[in-house]
Amino acid sequence: MLIIFKKDIIFVRSRYTKHKNKIMKGYINSLLGIFMLALFIVGCTNKGNVYKIEGEIKDLTNQKLYIVTGKVDGALQVDSVECSVNGQFSFEGNSDTLAPVIIYMEDATVWTTVWVKNKETISVNGSASTPELIMANGGEVNDLLSSFKEANKDLILEKERLSERKSELANINLIENQRVADLLNINNALKRKAHEFIGKKPESFASLVLLRDYFSIKDNPEEARKSLS
């Protein structure tokens, strides 16, 4: 006859409970490991499915930038970022296809355009006082457009100088007429340079951008600027 004492039953149950708890603890740890790995994978995937714009814009009197990334249901998508005192900033967005992003500065009175696509990092550098010479590098289109700006830097600087003098000379007809004539000559010279660039790289999307900017009716950033005010 088998005699089992109560204390033996308690001992067996205690050992069983400890073993069960050990199994459950291992199971929970395994689940936590899988969960953390899933979060890591999702984080890496999401990080790869964005573009990044970073850089430094000097001579800002207002550190806030407005980033316009397009329209959804007819409404402009606008984000704002604060630059550091040195004009440094960073912005991330999402675009599966090549798309323009307009960066508005100085209470949206001046702007520059960069071209973005997911998994690319765009570096932007320049001065708010000469927005047409703000350079964007990263991606073929930005690199080519910046090379065009660099090659024609003197013409663009002169164009901006003449544009700034408009208000100063508005009441001096003779000098103002000369300014307009000079500005027209500068614009025609830039058109010739753009024509040469397009002829050398007719297959590039950058050529389409220059064609829009210098030879056709283009989207008016002024319309977007008004919506920011």
C-alpha cells in the first residue's frame, strides 16, 4: 500500500509551480524579444521610407521656415521648422516619387525649391539675402540645378541686385528704365545659358525644371505664399 503524506504533496506541487513559472517566464521573455525585434524592423523600415532635408540658411531675420510639400484634397500641406541661431535646420517627409518642396523664409517673402524622394538626404546651403543662389545637393536633379546656379552665379547675383533696386528707383523714370533694360538683358542671358544646359542634358528632369523656369508659364509660388499669410 502506497502512503503519500501531505507534506510530500505540498513539496511536489511546489516543484511543479516553480517549473511552470520558469516556463512562463521564458515564454514571456521570448515574446518580449520578438516584440522588440518587430519594433526595430518597423523603425528601420519607416526610417528608410522618408526623405530628409537638412542644412544652413544664413542671414535670416526670422528663424521660422515654412515647408510646403504639396496639396491633399486641394489644400496645401504646410509644416514649419525653427532654425537655430546659425540658420541650421532639419526636416523629414514622405514622397514615393520625385516631387518639389518649397522652403519659404523671412515671413514667406522669399523661397527656394528642392526636389525630394524617399531614401534621399538633401543638403541645403545659402543665404536668405540671395535666395536664387541657395544650393541644394543630393539627388541628380538638385545636383544639376545647383551646378547651373554655380556656373551662372554672377548673372544671378546681378539679377537679384537689379530686382532689389526696383523700389528705390520707382520715381526716377530714366534710371528705372535703364534698370528694367539691364534686368531684361540679364534674363535673356540666363535663358541662353539655360538653353545650352538643356541642349547638353535633354534627357534630365533638371532640364524640364529649367524649361519651366525660363521658357514657359510656371507655377506661381506667390500663390502659395499668400496662403501662408
